[in-house]
Amino acid sequence: MCGRFALFTDPPPVTIRLGLPDPETGWAPRYNVAPGTWITGVRRTVFDAEPTIGDLWWGYRPAWAGSKAPQPINAKVETVATSRYFQAAFKRHRCLVPADGWYEWLPTVSGKQPYYLCREDREPLFLAGICAERADGSFGCAIVTEPARGIARNIHDRMPLALDDESLAPWLDPDLTDRDAISSVVRHLDAALVTHWPVSTRVNRPANDDPSLIEPDPANG
């Protein structure tokens, strides 16, 4: 799954990979992004020639679903294209969530140990997502997850679907709607590029948000 991530890199490494200008105001560094908050997202519509960077609510509840509908933060790649709740967004409203890394928790005899996962070269990740207009006119999103691959399997059985650079434009293309066509041109990031290390349990509290959260925890190294 993906229930917490970090985005602290300045915009240029993100926008250059997308071929976009930097946003006018940039974004504040965040080391402990939790669900139910505004996050930075990238999306396109059929009316947009280029992707746009803006705020998305991390929680997916389309306006048509009503206020009592669930608000998932993740959508499984195995069912996102066929689930009634997600399929319209998968066809027309796919998005990207830039991140420097994400957190997972490994059960141990002494409790759950958090780990930080990121690219070995520390380049930003682009997490696949879907979004939909909410009742208030804003957009909410869910991050797509897949079975864990590579070293990430040591921590959790699932991981966010991070895309390789060649897949970013097709994933955002609202004119590309066929499931098989999308699958043929979208690829996940090579799992060999991902590394991880244990971090402090301070990350368990969303109120904690500082660079020390991603530093290796000496007690569990």
C-alpha cells in the first residue's frame, strides 16, 4: 500500500522530467505527507494541451458517489480499470503524484518498524494515481498500488506503482482510454533502482514533519 510519503525536492527536478515550466509558487518541503491532506499532483484533461501541476485531495470520492461513499487513498492496479468505483477515472482522469520516497511499516516482535523507500540515485519518483471531481468542485485522488517488487518485498506485500520516465506522458494522456492500450505503453520503474532503510518511529505521528524523519535509525540499522 502507500499510506505516507515525502516530497521535499524543489520543483525543477520534477518539472524538467515532465517537460513543464516550474509552478509560480513552488511547494513547501514535506517529509510526512498523510492521507486526508492536500498534496501536489499532475494531471491533464481533454481541454489541456499540457499537464498542469496543482493540489489534489488525498482521498478519492467522486461527486456522483455521495457523501457516505468510501474515500480510499489507494487503488489496486489489478482492479482499477474494472472496478465501478474507479474505472471512469482510470479511463479519463489518471494523474501523477511526485514523491521523493514513501514509508512502509515492517511488523517485528517489538512493534511495527517504519522504513523509508526511495530511488538509489535520490531522483524523484512519479506515482501513478487516479482522480475525480469531488462534491465541492476540487479533485481528490488515490495512488495506484501493485504487488511489491525487488527489495520492497522485504517490508510489505504491496507498493505504490512508480512509473518509468517513458510512461509519464501516456499515463497522463486522457485520449488513451483502452485498458490494453494503456498496459502496452505504461511500465513501472525498475525495482532494482529502489533502496530502503529503517527510520525513526517519529514518522508514525503526522504532526512530525522534518528532515530527520528520513534519516537512518541507528537503533535499527
